[in-house]
Amino acid sequence: MSEKAILAALSADNVRAHVEHICNDMPSRLAGSDNQRRMAEYSAKNLREAGIAVTVHTLPGLVSYPERAEFKVLSPVALTIEANTLGHSTQTPPAGVTGELLDVHTGAFEEFEGKDPKGKITLSELSYSPARHEKQRIAGLLGAAGCVMMNWGHDTNASVPWGSVKPVWGNPTPDNYGSEMPVLPCIGIARTEGLKLREMARQGPVRVSFRTKVENGWRPIWITTGEIPGRLDDFVVLGGHQDSWFGPAATDNAAGNSCVMELARVFNQRRDQLRRGLMLGFWAGHETGTMVGSSWFVDRNWDRLREHLCAYVEIDQPACTGTTWWSTASNAELRRFHQAIEQRLMPGRTIKWKRAVKVGDASFFGLGAPTLGGHSAFTDQELKATALATLGWWHHTLECTIDKVDFGQMPKHLEVYASYLWQLLTTPVLPYTYAPVAEQFIARLGEVAGGGKAIGLEGALLRAEQFRSAAARFDETADRWRARYAKEGITDDEPAQVLNGCIKRLGRLLIPLESTAIGTYGHDPYGLTAQTTMIPCLHEVPRLEKLPEAEERWMLETKLVRQRNRVADALGDAIRLVDDTVRRLA
């Protein structure tokens, strides 16, 4: 059996039939709703019909059911503007909240410099820099009274968005409930209305008032998991969220769920060819709970995942109408492998890559498993014209209808996803390289080393440079054995097992560092500003050198010294692990 046979067995018609059924029969799949339960049963039914062992899990989730909001401009003119309460917004008093509008553009920390947000209502735009959750958190920290968030898209986009502002990743704990749950009332408005407000604010003070209406609480939610065993205990997780906001939610994520079901059907027919198993995850609490389902799955399957998970592949919003480029987010060790597939299957197509960060259902970073997600994308020019509407102007609105799925592109999406999986599931040695990972560590540590002299970052940078040499030795050794398995047909499995054991352990050591601030046993808030940089736990190093010798500096310095030690230790452990592995295979 070959990759060619896998690709030939895929059916885009099956995907279309699933999408049509989901959108027509189960629109508005809010986590904890009857339709979300029916969606979980539908995904389970299709896996069972394909011969796959499946479980529907019922779990508690802190989710949100927002409704329409009331929003008025009081001065300099009287206006009523259509608005939606955002998920997990706080409830306003019966009279609502009133205040002066403060335009903070993206809503990032730097947008507040020189401004006094205390008691004001912020106006920001959905640019995902930062995400809604972080916009709310920042505004709350700085004393704002509420948030108004305008949609993205063309300046003529009149669609009113939904969305969540709950920073807590997954269900809250006693430790983060008080510090990471939303503290402000938040509403979403159309871009057309937001731009009008922005123009008013440029000309003088604008006074607004709004009332939210939302039900936030614990409800049972349902996730579906299935498993196709391989010859070994190791496996890959393929997943995506099966809950949605109001409306058909065709691209987000009926199309992704449908791809997962079709890929599962085809790979199960070839299960005897799989070296590693394929686990399937249809999550919930993604939209209205902030990744409740996927984080619950990781927490409750920790021992097995920690020992045997090789990668998480996510399918979310494939084949969006109007897209012509391909965009992939991954951990750097996966880049060479997946881009070779993309270039082979999509010759001539522009391919973009970015470092995977903790968005979507990336609940596997603390665990230390690399993540890969790819889909077609808009051009840079198109994004510039639509206020960075990376997921389409219709995202999170009632306009996310079935016509937003480009079924002409679906066969190619299926081929690329299947090729990712075929290599991950069948190659004797996992197709990972670590020189790119070392370069990322060196680049980031070099960037902040000057300001980090007080915490000894030079020593951590030296470790990163030593890891670069070790990574080169490892990559050369792994490539040599890959070639031997491919060309010589050797049957000795021990070298592959040694290399794969090292690869998994390197992920457990380095991914929590490169991709999280909190580390292994927890989750950063969604959209956390520190996540915009490699090694998020060192995000505050540039701020350290600007602080005077006083209490605030001394406390931050203490914190950052400990984070520096965490980085240096992990890099040192990675070097020793690689050296031992290379010696064993010399």
C-alpha cells in the first residue's frame, strides 16, 4: 500500500455530503446545546460505520450563551447600533454601562500608552493581534469599564460578530478563576459601525451606553474520540472542534469535521499498513468555553499521551472561498517534512509558514507534542484590504454559510492532510529535524541577551548554541537512518525506536519552553501577549532593563532568573539526550 492508493481512495463528495448534513440539520452547535450533542452523536455514528472504535464523552464545561446586546451612542449624536453580547462577557447592571469611548485600535498594551482608560469604554477591532480574550483582559487590567469590538473584513462589512472573551484556557481552576475569567462587559459590532465610531472619536468625545445579555454557567458538553490502532503503541492525534457559534458555521468547523471523518474512513481501511495509530478528536467548548474539550482530553489521558503521542494535527476551516495561497502553522521541527509535501502536491502555489502558537485547540503544547495545522489562505493584499480577516469576513457571523466552502479546493486539502498523516503514521523514523528549533532558541535568546545580563542570559544563549551543534549531529544521524530504511530495506527496528524515543523526549523538553509561559502543567490564557514571542516565559526581559532599582524590578528579576534557569536546564538536558542517542547509533 502506498500514499498514492490512500489519496485515490479519498472522496470529496463524502466531505460535501457531511457538510451539507451538518449545516442543514444541526446549525448553531453551541457547546452544551441539543445540536452540539447531536453533532457529537453524528461524528460517532460515522466513525462506527467506518469500523472505528469510538467513545462519546460527557464532561462539565463552563460555557456561555450570549444574546443580542443593546448599544447606543448618546453624544455627539443619538444612534442605536446593532450589537451582540460576546461569550463570557459579564452582565451589565439593568441600566447598562455608560462612558466615554476610547479608541485603542488593536487593543494591545502599547495602544494604551499615553491614554487614560479608567472608567472608559474601549473600541477595538478584530485583528487577532491580540485575540478578543486578551483585548478584554488588557482593558480590564488597565481599568476600563467595558469593551466594544468591531468586526474585521472590508470596510463595507455589515455582519455583526459573535466571539468569546474568556481568557481561561479550558475549565478554570481555583488558582485562575479569580485572575483569568472575564471582568468586563463586552459586545461585538459590525465593521461599518465601528469605523463610524472611530471617525466620531477622532473629531471629539463620544459618549456611549450598552447593556449585555448572557448566560454563563456549567453545562454538560460532549466530545467524540475514536482510535485506529497501529502496529506500535505510538500514535498521532487528528482533531478539530465540532461546536460552533450561531448559524450554519460551514467553514468553522463543519468542513473540518467532515475532512476528519473522511480521512478516518480511508485510513481505517489501511490500518494494517500503519506503523503508528491514529486517534481522532472532535472537541467541544472551543467556541463558547475556550478549549474545554481538548484540554480535558489532554488532562485525562496524560500518561498515555506523554509516553506515546507523536504529533497533533488540527483541521479547522479548510477550503475557504476566495483563498489561493496555503498557510501552515507548526512547530519548527515539522517544517521541512510538511513543506516538502505542500510543494510536491501544490506546485506553483504560494506557501506561507508561521511558528505555531497557542491558539485554536493547541492544548498539547504543555504536554510537549508538536502541532501542525494547514489550510488555504488569502493573499497578503487581500488581508490588507480586509483588516486581516484571515478566516474570511464571515467568520463567527450568521454569514458563515455553505457557499463559503470552496468544494473545488476540497480534494487538494484532503490530499495534503492525508499525505501529512501517511508520513507521520508509516515512516520508520519520524520526519522531524531539530536544527531549525535550535535556530529559534538562538535567535530569541540573542535578541534579549543584552537586556538580560542581570539574569545571566548569556549562559542560556551558550547552551542554545551548544544545542545547535547537537541538533546538527542528531539530524545527520536521523537522515542517515531514514535513508537506510528507505533504500536498504533493513528490518531492524531498534535504531528507529531509539531515534523516535529521542524525538518524543526532545518535544517534552523544548515545546513547553518555546510555546508556553506557564510550562508543562497548565495553560496560558488564550491570546496571552507573551505568546507573540518565542520562549514566552522570557517575554518581560526587555521591560526589566527599563525599570529603576526598586521593588518592582527586584521582584521581576527574581522571576526571570528562575525562568532563565528553566530554559538553560532544558537545553542542557536536550544536549545530553542527543549526545547519548547519537552515541548509541554510531
